[in-house]
Amino acid sequence: MKHLAMSEPPDKSRTADKLRAGSSSAFALWNLGFRPFFLLASIFSALSIVLWAAQFSGWLPAAYMRSGVWHAHEMLFGFTTAVIAGFLLTAVRNWTRMDTARGPGLMALVLLWILGRIAVATEWHVFSAVVNAAFPIAVAVSIGIPLQRSHNSRNYFFVGLLVLMAGLVLAVHLALPERLGLSAASGLQLALDLVLFIMAVMGGRVIPMFTNNGVAGADATRKALIEKLALGSIIVLFAADALHLPDTYVAIVAVIGALSHGARLCLWKPWRTLATPLVWILHAAYAWIVIHLMLRHFAAMHWVSASSATHALTVGAIAGLTMGMMSRVSLGHTGRPLKVTRAETAAFFLVQAAALVRVFGEIALPVWYMVSIEVSAVLWAAAFGLFAIRYWPVLTRPRLDGKPG
């Protein structure tokens, strides 16, 4: 079974590491997809949260998209899609042993992504829709060619997921002027379900492997029946949301999903990872998927707000998993030891704190709703700002081992 290769580089002394880093002065940002997309995603997410808070408070105009829609759109189709692009461009190169976009081709993908971020702040409705839908299509083409040439049929479905993401981008944009007879919220919910499925697939592939590689005696395992239930529940949930089935059906599917993903996580032995930040952050993020699905059950039963469930997924699972994966991929694919500094550990704790405040602050103290949003936004911005500062030299300099990438 092929995974995103994360071989442990040979341990080097700190002195040797610094000497080699100092000698690597060439600019390497365009060498492989994870480099620009991880860096831009972290910077953009920190800044966009601040801009959204200003919009939400009425300090800035909302332009084409209303404040809440812009925030959701950019967190999904801006930040999250950029991280997915960086991850897949890197993973497909490993799976196929063939080049994905780099140099001018990678620059073109990044430019397309940046144009999308600019377009949503303008009144150019059609241009914004086309550019934002074009980005996942372009990434799908970039990974689809090497997958097809190498006959790597096991991973063709990622191309289909990116094309589906592009369709959901168009659906959200067309819903804004009410051209499709559906709401933007429906399109955004389906996009959330799609991202949840991508995380569940990739999490199931890499988290047990990283756990066993990084924690001696962890014995993370997988069971075929649990795997089918976990992934199948998300597919059924997507269908339920797409068909607008009654809340009772959504509640049943969500609780089945929560139980199956909880069982899946238990098989990975998260309690054995607490001394290894680069591993426990992945388990903590996956635990938020379980929380998200339970809160979706409670929301369908009208016991909590749907917002709590949404932010368990976005702030807890998406932010936590992207932070952990960006750290690991960046270290492994630049020839550095898979060991984090205090900066990364602090960022991991900050993003978890942002999720706790945003999700449970709203539930426990509804009167402090605005305060929980503001505090969570500051914690999020601090986490991803710290990541960007820490990984700027890592992502812009060549590999320490002299290998390409």
C-alpha cells in the first residue's frame, strides 16, 4: 500500500543542521507544491480571520459576499483547498515517482489561487465564480496526468473529489443571486462534508502509520468493518444533506458516524502519543471529527446550534489536522528531522484552544457569544501566524539533504 512517504531522515546534530541551512541560500519556494501553498495558506488564514472579524463587527464593507458567507467561502475554498492542493501535489509525486507542478507551472497555480482571493472581494461575480472553480480543476489536472500515466488507479478518486469541489464552488456563487433556487449555506454544507470525507480518507491512511513510526509500541491498528462504517457514514451524510432529508435521518446518520469514527480513533491508541506533539496533534484533530458528528446529531435534534457542529469541524478538525500535516510534510520533505520546536508545540496548543473556546464557549455561555468568537479568532491568528514565521525559512530554502523537492 502506497502512502505519502514520510521516511525518518537521519538524526543530525543541531550544529550541523544550522551549518547546512546557512549554506542553502537558494530560493526553493517553487520546487514542490507543499512549499508555496502551505506558506500562503497559513499567512492567509491568519490575516483573513482578522479581516472577517472586522467585517463581522461592521468595521469593513462586505462587498460581493456578505460577511458570514465570505468567511465560510474563504476558509473552505481559500485556506483549506490550498492546503489540500499542497498536500496532493506532494503526495502524488511520491505515489507515482513522477513530477507534479513545479517552477512556472506551480507559479501559475498559485497565481490562480491568489486571483480567487482577490475576486471575492470585488463585484465581478462571474469572474469570481469562474476563477475559484478553476483552481480545484487545475489541481485535478496537475495530479491527474501523473496518476494516469503511472496507472495509479487507487488514487484516481482524488481527481473526482477536486472536480466535485469545483462544482460546489460554482453552486455557492450561483446561489448568491438566487440563480439555482438553493442557498449558499447548502453548498457550503456539502463542501464541508466533502472536506470531511477527504480528511477521513487521508487520516485513515497516515495517522496510524505516523503513530507507529513515531511512537514506539503504539500498535495503532485498523479494522475493515470500522473503516467501511466510518467512511460510509460520511458518504451517506453527504447524500442526506444533498437531498435535504428530514432532521431525523441526519441525526441517525451523524450518531452512527460519531460512534464509528470514535471506534476508529480508539484503535489508533491516541493516549500513547501524548509525549510526541507531531503525532498527538493529529489525534486531537481527529477527535474533533467525532465531536463534530455528535454535535451534528444534537443540532438535528435541536439541542444545540448548527454553528457549534460546524466550528468543531472547521476550527477543531480542519485547523488541527492541517497544522499537524503541514508541519510533518514540511519537515520530512525538506530533509529535516521529524521533531518540532516549542514554536510548533505552542501553535498546536493555540489552535486547540481556539476550537475549545469557539465551540464550547457558545454552548456553555451563549451571552458571551461575541467574546468567544473574538477570542477564538485571536488564538487562530496567533497559531497560524506563528506557523508561518517558523516555517518561512523551511519552506523557502532547499532541502538539507540536497535531494530535489
